[in-house]
Amino acid sequence: MDAVRLQQWTLVAVLGAWFAFGAIFLFRRRPPEASEKIRDPMGTVGLLLQGVGFGIVWSVRRPPGTPLFDAPLPVLAGIAALDVALAVGSVALTLWSVRTLGRQWALAARPVEGHQLVTGGPYRYVRNPIYTGMLGMLVATGVAWSRPVALVLGVLIFCAGTVVRIRAEERLLRTAFGETWEAWAGRTPALLPGIW
């Protein structure tokens, strides 16, 4: 297998992971309508920044079949394997996270009536595993598709949006759950174990 074919198969695998990623949200069980208690508009600002990060990674692409950088074929094969594993792992983490949240998952930063603090499943390891999965999908897409500068810029903007969203959501959770949230946040990293 040559580098062009390897890159094409990597891109196909990452795109397949995107279909699975989208299906998690498209085909999830919809909860019954619940009244919102409060909403933080900064969560929407963070969502928009995350979207800009994804937009940059998707729109500034390399010529088809070219790798992220020149390297011997065994190195490129290793990077391709890691990239596909990252995409598949990100999908699995996101699916686990959405299933663990159940009816409490929402696009907007908002607790609803009867909201409970979820600290089990992937939430034992990071407080925001869906965002961790999104970051993994962003990086996997950039490695398979984008130019290096777009990957770096996209990740930086996505991370800025993620910080904004996390802070908005955590203000609401801190208000709703007080010391219980503080104890969980004190022992559980926000996005990446051992980093933040």
C-alpha cells in the first residue's frame, strides 16, 4: 500500500466515525419535555466558537491523498492507525457519555426540572467527556483531512469555546448542587485526565 491509498483509507475510516458520531445524537431517545430552570447564554457563545474550530478544520483541507506531513510509509501507517483509533475511541466515549446522561443531555447549558448530578460512568474520569470526545474527533479529522496550520488553529479555537462552555455549565451546576458539585469537581478533571 502506498501513502496515497493509506491516506484515502484513513479518511474513509474517520468519515465513517463521523457518521457514527452523528448517529449518537440523531437517534438517541428523546426525553419528555421538561421545563428549564435557568439558561446561561455564554454556553451558546462557547458552542459557536467550537463550531468555528470544526469549520476551520473541515474547510482548510489538504490535496486528496496527501499526508499531514512527509514521512516514511511505516511512520505514516502508525499515524493512520492512531488516527483511526482516536476517532473510534472518541465515538465510543461520546456514546458512553450520552447514554450515562440519559434524559439530562442537552445542547444548551441548562439544568432542567429534576436534574441530577451525574458522576458515574465516564464522568468518574472527566467532568465533560462529551467535549473530550468532540476534541478527539476534531483532532482525528484534522490529521486525516486538514492542513497543519488549520488543525492547530481549529484546535485552539475549539478549546477556547470549550472553556467558555464548561465555565457556563459549571456555574449552573455549582449553583444547583453546591458542595456536592465542589467535591466532585475537586477530584475529577474538567476535560483531559492529568491535564485540565
